[in-house]
Amino acid sequence: MHSLHHRKRNQLPARTPMNDGIYHITVATHGNHASIQGIVVIQGQAINGGGQGYLIQGRLQEQSQALSGNVVITKWSSESSPTLGMFKQVTMPITGMCSTEEHAFSFHGYANGHHAILLEGEARFIAEL
């Protein structure tokens, strides 16, 4: 039987810093108390998901718990509030850290072409794929 069936429901799997899985993500502009929350799936080095009218897609790399990559954040719903800024789409190189103990990662980066937009975020593992 698959090992997932032998674990208790709230027990997290043995992890390396960036395992494939489903994560709860929060993204905000630097210094802003408003944020978006959603769900992303990490598989291989790909990140895909979103929430509250925003789509998040990109590639992430982890080495020795240091995180780097590029993400594209697209505001797909015209009815969503401009929580992250007045843009339809931004590409953002990101850096951050992974935490095996907390089953999470955090990141920040400036939106390309919008150096006044510094986005910060964190994500916590919630389930295996």
C-alpha cells in the first residue's frame, strides 16, 4: 500500500527544502498590509497556481536552502482589486530561502520594468501531489 495511506492525516512527509507538492501562498507589495492568498503547485522546478484574480507561473531552483527563479504574475480578472499594483502582468526574478523545518519558503523580488514594485511572499506546504 502507498506510504501516504500509512501516515496520520496531519503528519507531514519527510522533506527536502523544495519537494513537489501543493502550497498555500501569500503575496504582498513591500510594506502593504493587503495581500493575495491562493494555492500553487510545485512540480519539478515549475510553479503554477494563483488566487484572488491573479495567476502565478514560473520556475524555481533551490540549492542549499537558497531559492532563486523567475515568476510571471498576471492579473487575469478585471474585477480583482489592484492589490499588488497597477499592472496586468509582471515578470519577476526572485530570491529567497527554503525551510525544511517549517515546510515553507519565502521570497522577494522587483517586478521587471517596475522597480517601485517590490513583491514579497511566503508559501507553506499543505499536501503531496
